[in-house]
Amino acid sequence: MREYYKKIDKSFFKYGLTIPNNYVADFIFDSPVGLGASRDVTILWKKKEYPARLSHVNRKGATAVYQLRWDKSDSLLASLKQEFIQSYFAIESQNFDAKEKQEYYITHLLGGSQEVVILKPQDKDHILLETFIKIETPYDNIFKKLVEENVFGWLSNTTFENSFITKSTKWIDISDLYKHENVNFVVYYLIDETHKQIYIGSAMRLGDRVKPNRSEIPGWNKFRYEIIHPKYHSMLREIEYHSIMNFARFFINNGNLSSIQISDYTLVNKDYKFYLK
């Protein structure tokens, strides 16, 4: 099967790509997808597998096309943004400028700034994705940090405008705490799986508050956090206590609040004064 070389554009970071008509046969492997239907495929990227869909899209007033879509795979999208950080930064910057001017934005990157991937269909269910052209900049690390904290998400996506939260993580092992210490304006959650304890707090910088052997929950081994939208930084404490109070109504708690005790975990927070006035 032939390889397809794809220039990075804004769609690449949002849903995937449209397969040119002259490459469709290389991707469907004599197993066409019905018009308006999709089939699951697997993207092979950096020795990991990610879910995607091969869709035959029926476009109103236009010719039907095949699309390779990975918009449901947040982990793949995050990895692609990290890999092609130069393109992502340039695209989001231009997109932000266009929205300020209320203009429609079409990706326009100069030749020397154009990054490229190769798609190599392996069989009808597997597609290998590899880097072909990647442009390094002296600012890659700081740009990647901004991507991790979803800064571009709330800058360019109107769905974040009225949301308290711009990023919500999965549970992370304590061994990876050092990777997240510089995250700012967060509500965090600590869990001790051995002693079945939960602790909730907030921090303007995660590493200033979240440390091993916290006195409140010394045996904690996993954490997660939510980044607060800059618009609501002044409400950080209110959001923290909102979480504490809600958890207290589900779990046994050290605040002596009535709860339905859905498990044998205990919320070890003792400070409920914000709401108990």
C-alpha cells in the first residue's frame, strides 16, 4: 500500500484528516465503508495503539469523502500536539487572531514552518502514523507546558469561556508528581489506597501544596487535579470547598457531616468552615 504524506493543519489537531480520493483504495483494502457509516481502526503511533474511525462522510451539496477521525482519542490528540508543537502553536495563534477579527481561518503556514506526517496503511484495521518533518524551536518546552495546561483550549475554544475547569486529569502515581509541580491554579485530590483515605485541596502552584507525606494524608500514593479557568482564579477557594462538601455527602468524613457512605473510604479534610457559617 502507498504511503500518504500529510501536511499538518488545524483539522489534524481537531478531528483527523480527509483522505484524498486517489489514496482511498490504499486505506480501505477492498473493504469499502457504506456511505454515512464508519468502521473502527487502530492508529499505531510511537509504539502505542489509539482508537480511530474510518468514516465515509456524506456531505450535503458536496462529494462524499473518506475521513480518518481520532477526535474521540484525547490521548492521541495530546501526543500529536506535543510532537508537532511548532505547528500547533502557529495554528492556534493564527486561529485566535482570526476570531478576534471575526474572520474564518484557513491554515496558512509558510513552507519553512510546515511539518509533515506519513500515514502507512498496514491492513484494513491498522494505520501506522510517523513523523516525516518536525521543526524544533528554542521554545518547545514552554510551548509543551502550555499545551499540558490546556492554555490554548480556553484561548481558542468558546466552549471553555463559561467553564470553571480547563483541564481535568486522570489519577497519576506519586512517582510522577515532579512532572506536574509547576501547574498553576488547581483543585487537587489525593488518595491513599492502602488506608482508604481521600484529601482535597487547592493551590496556586501544585508543587507548593502537594508533597509526599502530607500530615493530613501521609500515605497518599495517587493524585489528580483540575485546572481552573483564569477567569475564575479569584474563586479558587470556593471551588475547592464546593468539592469538599460534595465529597463529604458521599463518603465517611472527618467533618462529621451526614453522608450516604458509598464506600469505606474516608474524606480526611477537617476544614468545612467555608460552607458551615
